[in-house]
Amino acid sequence: LYLGYNKINSIPLELFKLSNLEYLYLHNNEIDIFPKEIKFLTKIITLCLNKNQITILPMEIGNLTNLESLWIYYNPLT
């Protein structure tokens, strides 16, 4: 699912109902909070969050056993 360059500032929780989603591209948006509901995307392989306003990633990302690529550069992570 490619949602880059859309000026998205928050992720609708309905997105996390796509349980078979493997690739999610949200780069170049205005996202500041990344929801812990990411835990429901158990088949996710690639998650691209580059160039947003994210300061904290949820710990639930660490439980995504299929995740191979996590792109998070150009975020003001603390």
C-alpha cells in the first residue's frame, strides 16, 4: 500500500484491519504519532516511515516477526 506524499498527519485505525498487508509506504507525510495498533499487521514485511514528524515508535514494532525493512530516517525520533 503506497501512501507517500499525501500530507497525511494521522493514520486511520481502519488501516490496521488490513491483516494481510505486507508492504506499507507512508513516507513524506506529516505523521507525528505512530499507533501501537501496528501490532495487528502481523504479515508486514516492509514499513517505510521516512520523512515524517514521528518522535516515538511504539514498542509493538518489535513484535512484528515478519518485518524485514523498517525505514525511519528523517524523523525527529527521541
